[in-house]
Amino acid sequence: MNIFKDEVILITGGTGSFGKKLAKIVLDEYSPAKVIIYSRDELKQFEMSQEFEQYKNIRYFIGDVRDKERLMRAFAGVDYVVHAAALKQVPAMEYNPTEAIKTNINGAMNIIEKALDKGVKKVVALSTDKACNPINLYGATKLCSDKLFVAANSYAGLSGTRFSVVRYGNVVGSRGSVVPFFQKKKSDGILPITDPEMTRFWITLEQGVRFVINAFERMKGGELFVPKIPSMNIMDLAKAIAPDCKTSIVGIRPGEKLHEVMISEDDARNTKELDDCYVIQPAFHWWDANNHAEGKNVQKDFRYSSDLNPELLKVDELREIIKNL
């Protein structure tokens, strides 16, 4: 099934790590009519245009998801939207909460309204493990965003537009993540560790992109997809990257958790398990209980967290993944 063949796909936040990888895979493998990159930074767009100069069916829109009028213009003729734009650095969002609200919540509302106005077929929004039982402002804004996209199916009406959400954990090697940070600190001989017991979910960029593409193919509209992915311990990651370095415990930063959760016990009541993922179903009257009938209900006390995850990567496995980035 080639859902994107001869279709127009718009990616918000398209110059980020995820957006660039998605654009390349879609352009190389799915024969789209056009891919539109929508983002704020003209320098990143210029750099991406040089990197992608061999592709003739890619376009660049400078714009902010906060700007309704610009989105209205960008969404003209668009069939599918991947909403990847967000302000996501936890410490920065703790200090600048209003900016996170404007982009992550108000921006989500703008995407929904313009997708409905322009008759977009499907929208998949990217979420984060920090949106489950959030303790930081970033996670709270993404939880609001998730709820908005799920509820948008309630008033899509005759437009037929469908909205779903994909939630996963840390992306290996993405900008601002722990792997490039540790690699940079390796030359100092000391790696700063927040807490030796800290765990995180672990997914590669390509895995994340292909999971999102797969969500477009099987979404009904309203569900939240969570991939089955491994976890890692921060000390094991330090050993994999810099086995000869000493470590220094610096403490957890404001807004950080010791372990991340992607599905809570409260979500379990509406969660089905499929071969490669979990599907959190919306608790709305319009949801057909037979959707994703191939899945089975999880146990009532089910919790999908990075510390309880049965798949924990070993040091050698982490080293091999990092080497292949």
C-alpha cells in the first residue's frame, strides 16, 4: 500500500531531525506529488534545500504554526499533514512557559482548524512520553495537544478529515539529545549523570519515521499509537559511549522524571496491544469498538514505563546502535 503516491504531504517543523528524515524517505520511496516543508528558520531551510537539491518536488514555506493566515496559505491543496513542530527543550520551557503554550497548544489548534478548513485527508501529530502523567510544562502542553487532536475527530463532520497521534520516547542522536551531548563531553574525560538509576525509552530516527508512516496507513482517526521499543539505563549508555570516562552525578534537572511512562494504568482501560505497538483508543461515543479488532485488551493494571519495560538494551547493543547512526 502506497498511501502517499501522487499526494501532497506537508511537514510542520520539517527542517528538524525527524522532518528531514521523513521527507527523504517519502521522496525516495513513496512517489509523492509534492512534499512541503513548513518551518520558521530560513537558514535551516536554505541548508536543507542544498542537501535536498536533487529532489524537484519539494517546496519550502517559511511560517510559524502560531500564524493562522500563513497556515491557511500553506495548506492549500495538501492531502496529508505530519505535525512535528514543537518547542521541546524541558528546561527552556520551564523558564518560558507562555512560549510553549503558544506553539504547542495554540499551534495545535491552528493546525486542526486549517486542516478542517482545507479538507486535508489525514493528520498525524507527534507526541512524547513526557505527555503521559506530565510533571513538566513541555509534557503538559503536549498532553493538551494530544487531547486536541483526538477530540478534533468529533467535529470533523462532513470534511472527512481524520486526526491521530503517535507517541514515543527519546530519538537516538537527534539534536539536543543525550547521545551527541555525551559524545561532546567525552573529550573532557567526565560525563555528567543526572541519576544512575535513570531510564529512558529508545528509538532510532528511522524507526520513528517509519512508524509514523505506518500510522497513516492504519489509522481510523482518534487513536494514539505507541510503538513497542526498548529502554536503556543512563549508566549503560555512558559505558557504551565512553567506557574510559569517569562519571559525575549532577542531579535531575527541573521538570525531569527518573523514568518515563508512555501508557499509564488509567490509559490501560482503553488500550489494545498489537504485534508492534499499543493503541490507546479514544473514550468517545463515536469510536467503533471493532476498530483495531486484531488487537487484544491489555490488563487493567498495565503500565508501559521505561523502568518496567522487559526489553532493556545492554551496553554492547547500545554501542552497536550508536556506531550505526
